[in-house]
Amino acid sequence: MRLTRRDAIAVLAGLGIVGGGAVAIDRFDPPTAESDDGDRDDIPQAVVVSTMVAAGEVVYPSETEGIREFVEAYVLGRTRDEERGAQLRAAAAELDAVARDWHGEPFSDLPRDERDSLLRELGADTADPVADGTLSERIRFHVVNELLYAFYASPTGGRLVGIENPIGYPGGTESYQRATTAETEDG
Amino acid sequence: MMSTSNHAQTDRTPVSDADVCIVGAGPAGAIVAQRLAASGASVVVLEAGPRFDGDRREQLERHVRPGLGTPWEMGGPRDEFTSSGESFYPLNAGRVKGVGGTTLHWQGMVMRLHERDFELDSRHGVGADWPISYTDLKPYYAAAERELGVAGAVDNPYAPPRDEAYPLPAFPPSYSDSLFAEACERLEIDMHSVPSARNSEPFDGRSPCVGYGTCKPVCPSGAKYTAESHVEKAESAGARVVDHARVRRLEHDESGTSVVAAVYTTPDGETHRQTADEYVLACGGVENVRLLLLSASDQYPDGLANSSGVVGQYFMEHLFAGMGGRLDRPTRQNHVGFNTSETHQFYDDSEPVNGLKLEFLNYAGPSPVVDALHAETWGDELRTQLADAYGTHIAMGALVEQLPRADNYVTLDTETTDDLGDPVPEVHWSVDDQTRAALARANEIQASVMDELGVDVEWTVGPDNTGPAFHHMGTTRMGTDPETSVVDGECRSHDLQNLWIAGSSVFPTGGAMNPTLTIAALSLRLAESIQGRMP
Ligand SMILES: Cc1cc2nc3c(=O)[nH]c(=O)nc-3n(C[C@H](O)[C@H](O)[C@H](O)COP(=O)(O)OP(=O)(O)OC[C@H]3O[C@@H](n4cnc5c(N)ncnc54)[C@H](O)[C@@H]3O)c2cc1C
Ligand code: SF4
């Protein structure tokens, strides 16, 4: 099963965000902040994206292909909302920092099973998602749930578990009348 | 997270020379406002809640994603209430304060009451008769269907008489309806379409339904009708709609025959007086009572429009009965958030006398995306969990009528105050034995369908675990006798000649049909009555 940029844009459109990820990553690298006021504006977008992609490889089913393209586009669209974007970038950066602390490597360089256990050791599997909560709550909200939302609210991800028109996705009024899951979005 | 509601409107001072002051911008108030503004009257609407501007992305996310709070910001100190009856009443789950009122959150099923609902006492010796008949309301029902843009088909053999088609074509039946249809045919149960205040095609400048599946509590496409439509039209016709304006009391003249001002407080802490010739109370079935009781004066120590003493009494709800389980086949649920089939076959039965209607759900069982966000695992394990959980659920719902009883009531809890220091509403409610028996009957029919279909039943909601459908009715009942009712057949209060009440609080009985089409029809009629008094 392959995810595409188009899937990400479809989910973003459902959220009212248009044109997610249409622009190259470096456009979104904010200028390095001179000030150190702790608002994490200095987090390079590349770290955010690679951390989110690496987390996507853990939380998505193993057969998923195209994760990089999909997550990149989704995260770029998502981080356009200033407040949510800043929180997401901070949570991703903290996850990366924990990986460097505990394993001496960026999160994205760890083998997949180590990324999986790191997330579980942080409690991101059982924590309540809270946008401005504790570290585990924030990672659950901004990393795990953000990625799961993007996946299972997309027609491609939904189809994998039996529903090509998931809640949150404006998939039209044909699918509810059909007896079987449509193979592609259009038919 | 930032809120979409804001205080962007800055001038909240009263309008001078207003003809009509309407309190509340839900459908009851907004429809009156639109009609009267269009006829040239100077109209001001005072709305306690905010305007929810912009797209509905924030509400959509709040609904689907855990951890973001309630979509319509209900439940703070402004919305305090007390539930004192045998059954807990979750008031804030059942209303929204904002421009558009509770239709921001509603489901949008809209059907007419049946003829018998207007004459239950005469026909069956229970409840009360309305001072108006179905025939009186019929043209207003038709007009209300046009106003709300109702999608429907004339395929319901049990519906009351009608003279015209619906303004929009019905949504076709769902795949799961076709599964039910086989069983219902064998049981001789007639299924039919569900009139829906939801665009099946573009209408009134709003999008057709695009299948977000989140109708309740939010339709991001605008396909679902909300009273924001009428607010917008009222404003285009010159009405002034003031948000964050909480009306705290109505003042009357020395003779006690007319209301002379609506006193309201705005977020800057200022208190204003809006004067007008006519006043329309449209705050919903609970807050209408509260405002009348808060307006007590020396002359009216028991509250305004309450010489009968029945303001607040006869609070009625519709009760939910349901049953669901799993089938050995895919059932294709949760693609859309509304139902496409019901049966009203048992509605007019006299055993039980309570009205009851049955629904075939299109949203039985879990939604994979919602489950994923609550899961305690991820990866392949989650995928397997979701695929196992989704796919074969099927369910029926029902609404059951509750007859009016004086011991179900809304009053003021003088011990508890809101953030402005005003006593909060107290809802005293319980489910009586007669209603329980009707719930059991609904379950019995549901069980027969489930059995015929071969469903492995996993859950039942019935007499012992029922809950309200959030339809607040009966608390300022309509009648001809000022000793026993609050408003007359035109929805004007018996006591004060320029005070009108819009909404389901005027229903003497509530049937088992969702109330808002009847609310809209009564509002259209009420607007006509006020128009008749204008110079
Ligand atoms: C979950 C849910 C699903 C529903 N589904 C359906 C359905 O499918 N079909 C159906 O027919 N009905 C449905 N309803 C009911 C429907 O929403 C109501 O019948 C309808 O909104 C009532 O209209 P109203 O204008 O009388 O009151 P409301 O819509 O509640 O509006 C009242 C307005 O008055 C304002 N107000 C209150 N007090 C004051 C004050 N003191 N000063 C100023 N403003 C004030 C409030 O802020 C609010 O905006 C549903 C309700 C809920 C909660
Ligand atoms: S399914 Fe419901 S929420 Fe979605 S577009 Fe249709 S009416 Fe709106």
C-alpha cells in the first residue's frame, strides 16, 4: 500500500488547509533565530520532518510505502498554523533530543524497533493526548496522533481497514450506498 | 488552542427605535428575525454566545481528535446548571450558545408532527390538546421545509397529509438500509426516507453534502442547515445581531401589561437596556424559563408571564431506545453522519399511546480513525485491531414520546449562580413508567428486526439505561386558558401583550418527532402575527 502526496493533501483539505506541501521544504526553514527566548523558532524544519517521517515508519502498518512523501507534505501543511506548528515542531525536536540523549543518535537514525521502544518508554502509547501537556502527552498529541490522524482520515489509510470514506474526509455521498469498498478513490 | 469565537464585534450598544427585540439566535429567533427584517421592521437580536466565524476546521478537529475540548465551547461558568431529578440531565450536551444556536451541533432530521399529536387529550385522554391543529400549521410546515431546505421523498405512508414535494430530493438509502429492508419486508415493516435539513444538491448558496461524516456536531461543508443562514439573511435585510449579549431580565411597565426593556450584559462588563415595541423570547426550552423567572418583579413575584404558575412545568424530552450488534457481512457504516431510513409505522398506535419512531442507523459501531486516536498501540497491531473492530456493526435507534407531567420541571436554583451572579437553571427530570413501557415496546420491535436479520445483538438501550435526545419541550406551554398555560395559540403570552415565545417550550405535547421543523413552522406563524400588529 502506497501513500502519496495527494493523500496528504486530501486530508489537509478536509481540515480546511489548502495546498499542503506544494512548496519545497527549504522554503519553510525559518531564518535562524538570533534570540534565545525559548520559543523554538530555531528548530530546523528538516529535523522536524525527518523525525516525523521516522515516527511514521513506526506508527504506520509495516506494508506502508511512500511514508516520506506523505508525511513531508502533511507536516508542511500542518505547521502553517502558527500555534499548532510551533507546538508540533517543539514536540518533534524533544523526541529527537531524547533519542540523542539516550542513544547518542538522532531519532531518525535509530533502527525502527528502537524508535518503537523509545516511544513506548516515553509512554506515548498510553498517555492521553494533550497539546500542551507533559512530554509524553505532547508526543502522543503532536507526533503519534497527528500521524495516525493523517493516515486513518485519508482514503488510502482508511481503505486498509475497510473504509475508503473515513470520518473527517469529504469522500462524497456515493460510498455509503455501495456494498463494497471501492478500489480507488474515484471508482 | 486559539478559539474561533471572538469579541470582534465591538459595538454592542442598543439600537434606538427598534420595532422588535429578539432574545436568542437559534432557529426559533433567527427565522422570526429574518421574516420581520425582510418585511421592513427594525429588528435587533441579542445572542448570549459568540459568533463562530470562519471555516469549521477547528470544530472538526475538536470532534475527531481527543484532547481538544468540546467543539462549541459549552460547559463553562456561563453554562452552570443543576440537575435535581431522579435521572441526571446532561444539559450542556444538549444545547449550544452562539449565533445559530443548537443547530450548530444538531443532526438535522426534520419531520412534521402527526395530526394526533395536536389532539392527544381528545383522542386518547392523555397529555393535552394544542390550541391549534395540524391543518392550522400545515402551510407553515411547507414554508418551513423551504426555509430549511429539506431533502425528502413522499414515500412515507404514515406521514400526515401534505400538498407538495420536498424542496430537495431525498438522500438515497444506504447499503445497510438494503440489508434491513430484506428483514423488514418479511416482518411487514415499511421503511421510508428521512426528511433531512441537509443539501442533497446545492441550495441557498450552500454546498451539497460531501460526506464528511461528522454532521453531529459539525458539518464543515455547510451542507447541513444551521440557523446561521437565517441570521445572515436577517442581517442583509437590516437586522442587527449582537453576539456576547446576555439578556438577564425583561422589565415591564407600571401596568404590568407590556415589556419595556431587555437588560443585557456584554463582555466589557457594561449593562445595557434594549427597548422595542415587541419582544420575542427564543432562548431554548430551558433558558426561556430561566429568563422569565429571573424577570420577577414586585408585581410578578413568581416571574414574568407566570400568573398561571406553570412556567417551567411539563418539561418533556424524547427518549432514546436502541439496539445493535454485528452481522456476518460488511455493513458499510460511518461513511456519512446521518440516517437515510426510518419507520413511522408504529407512531400512531394506541398501545402504547406514546408516539414512537424507529431509525435505521448509518453510524453503528466504531470509526477506525477515532479508534486509532484512542488506541494504546500502533503499527501492524493497531491495523489488525481496527480492521477487526470495524465493518460488520449494525444498529437501530428509536425516539419515544414522554407525556407532560407537572413533576418534570425547570426552575431556578437560587443557591447556585453563574459568572454574572444570576441563579442557574435547575432541571428536575425523571423517566416515568409509561415512557419506560414505550421504550420496552421500541426494544421489542428492534429485537424482532435484529433477530430476523441474524444480528448477534451486543448492546441495548432501553427502559433502564435510556437517555434524552436533547429536545427541550413543554416549559411555557401553549393553551387557550390563561389559568393553565403561558402563551396563546399565536405564541403570545397571556399576561403581557407584547411578549412572544418562540421554540419548543410552547409545545403542549411533544410527539416523538424531532422538534425543529415544528419550531420553524411556529416561528413563521409568529412572525406573521407580529407583522399584523405593525403599523
Ligand atoms: C445533539 C443534538 C442533536 C439534535 N438533533 C436534532 C435533529 O436531528 N432534529 C431536530 O429537529 N432537532 C434536533 N436537535 C434539537 C435542535 O437543535 C433544537 O430543537 C433547536 O436548536 C432549538 O432551537 P431554538 O432556537 O429554540 O433554541 P437554540 O437553538 O438552543 O438557540 C437558543 C439561543 O438562545 C441563546 N440564549 C439563551 N439564553 C439567552 C439569554 N439569556 N440572552 C441571550 N441569548 C440567549 C443561546 O445562546 C442560543 O444561541 C438536536 C439537538 C442536539 C443537542
Ligand atoms: S455527511 Fe454530514 S457533515 Fe458531512 S458534508 Fe454531509 S452533512 Fe456535512
